[in-house]
Amino acid sequence: MLKRLTWILVLTLVLRASIAFGQLPPGFGLEVVVGNANVPVALASVPDGRLFYAELLTGSVRVVRDGRLIPEPFITLPIATAFNERGDPRGLGILGLAAHPDFSTNGLMYVLYTPSPEEVVVAHFKDRDGIGVEETDILRQPGNGGMHNGGRLRFSSDGTLLITRGDNGMQQLAQDPDALQGKIMRVNPDGSIPDDNPDPESPIFASGIRNSFGIAVHPVTGAAFFSDNGPTTDDEINLLVPAGNYGWPRCVGACNLSDPLLKDPLISFTPTICPVGMDFYTGNTFPEQYRGDLFFASCKTLTGGVHRIKLVPPLFDRVGIQEDFFEGGLGGVLDVKTSADGSLYFSTFDTIFRIVPPDPDVTAGLRGTVTDLDFEGNTTPIVGAVAVLRKKNERTTLFKLKTLTDEAGVYVFTGVPDGEYRVVVKKDGLEKARVTVDLMVGETTTSNIRMSISP
């Protein structure tokens, strides 16, 4: 899963959208928060603004406060590590990190790590003046070297802890109801089993998983979404449901089998991209078209980046837009995290970046309502239509932005450079309407669009 970063990227300034490694959306830039980091595999934020990160190979959890790395680690754990024949790190070390929902009062930081190749431990530590103390192990489970340990942690909306476990390279375990490998587990914060688990005697919440290394919880519905790495095809993003069986090793991607218990992915990727850490953007510093979106990392060395999914309202259980936020040139991305101050961070194999949003004082906005005009002249808001804002010159498209109409049929773009644009509205993949608009700095232009959704 993890690929070695074979070159060192040195950045000392904020990089803007013309950067060579992959085009960011207009107005965005990157800022180095921590350079020369040691495989910062997992990120966690806490309400006071600090950013915690886990170093895969050192056993340390480090802390960034006010943009600066605190010299003394939060904790340093005795860990086992492993490398493959190419020298790439395998799935041993510190793999998961999550702050308790009540961190402000109890100071508990949860860690998943491997003290030996044959053991996986979930423990929490109490924050005392920036140092982790009072280790409490809540789970100890068998491992199998560094093969497909998974290891991500995420607290769900009901306060339970979700834990991803890979199949440890033993495919049959993913379908074995008595094995914890190849599963997503759900436990209480103290490690006990919730009474409303599919089996109240088991921590297993879902099965049929090859190697999940990313999980996030939707800020509106509370539903969880997770990534799963396919073998040579069909990397997946899935919606987590109780007792869901996601097919592995019977199938990858859409199973197309008659078994009603099998769950198809929301989206799959072939060629594979190695989807890993993920988070929903819940801040308010990004332009409105990105708020509430799922951002996820991909860790392939040459093409890894940060990707974006916008889910269709009001249920948020279908993919409306999937696109690269940026891709390539950083050697693979490991995790993505929204912080308490609304920043979005991501980590590569040796650097932690903050994504710098466009300056609202030098950009423009556009909003409008998309409605269906029926034969009797009545109008109905169109929910989940794709609105595309495209800037062109005489020969080519310079850039385009996408969003979805909300439950009221409203689309919004903010943080956009001024100029002339074309707005295209699509429904079910078909173009239904287009208009041209002029946007001016400091102003929000209104453009309501009426269209017919009939073919």
C-alpha cells in the first residue's frame, strides 16, 4: 500500500496554482507546515487548534501548534516495522490516530499500533500539557507481519469507535465471521461491544474488506464512508452499513451477484489509485462549492494526490461529482484532515501541507437557482444537478469548477477570479442549459436558470 518517496521536495514559500506537480483549482496554494517529517501516516485535529500526526516508522506522535512543530513528541511507542524487497515500508508501526469526541474535557487521543509483527493494539493516552500519559489498552488483536493490517480509527456520530482491519494477506478471513481480519469493527470508547452491533457479542460491524486505510463520517447524516484497496483493479470508496458485506475476495468493484447481502461500492477506480486517508471538509475558509465534500488521499508514488467527492443531497448516499483536486508530483499522499480553524491539511511521505484557500477579497462569486419549467409554466427546484463554471479563451478551457444544486435547487460558486464565464447545467449526464455571465471582484452575481429535465 505504501510507496517509498524517492525524491525530496523542498518548499519554503506558499505555492500557487501554477505549481508544476499538478494544477490546483484557481486561487488555491500550498503551505509547508512540517518538512522532513518521517512518514506522517495519520493526522488528527483537536478543538484547541493543534494538529497531531503519527510517524509510521518511529513510534512517535508529534504535535503542531500555531503552525510550528513542538520539539518533544506527544508519545513514542515501541513498535515493529517491516519493509518489502524494494525497501518500501509495509503496514507495521503506528497506523491510526483519532481524538475522542470529548477531547476538550478528557484529553484522550487514540492510537492503533503494532508492538510486534503478530499483534495490533488500540490504546488511548491522556493529554497532559502536550505529553501523552496514562496509556490504556482497549483492544489487543492478532496481526500477520506487515501485510494488510489496515488500521484507521474514526469516531462515529454516536460516539462509538470505528476500526478498519485488512485481511492480513489471508483472503478467506475477510468472509470468516469468527476472524477480525478483513472487517470494520465498532466498539465503545472503552473497547466494549455496543449492544446494537449486528452481533452484540462481536465487535464486527462489516466484512468482506481487503485493506481499508481510510474512513470518515458525514457531517450531516452521520454515515461513515471508507476506502478499500483493490488487488490490481477496483479500488473503492464505500458507504458503511451495519452487517454490510463488501465482497472480498468473492468479487471486487461492483459484484453483480444475486446475493442481496453484498454491497457495491459508491465508486471504484481502475487503474488503481491507492485511496487512503479521508475527511469531510467542515470548515468555512474554502469556497462554498467545496464545503461538506469528501476529500481523500491517494498514495501512488507518481500519481498520488488529493481527490474530491460531492455527494448528492438530501440523502448524501450517491456520488454526484468525483474529480482530482490535484494529482501527481508529491510522491503519494497518505492522509487528509480538516482542522478546528477550518484549514485542510494533508501529508505525504515526508511533508505536511496546509491547503491555502483563495483570498475572498480579490475574488468573485456566483449563485442561482436551477428550476424545472413544466408544460403548464410551473417551476420546481432541481436537486442534485451538476453546475459547471467554465472559463475559456478563444481556443481552450482554462479551468472549470463543479458543484451540485442543493435541496432548494441552489448552486453557489465563491472564491472565483473575475472575468467572463460559461455556466453549464447537467442532469443525469446530459447538458440541459447554458448561460454566459460576467463576474466582478467583490461581487456575487445572480444567475437563475430554468430548464426542462425531460429528454
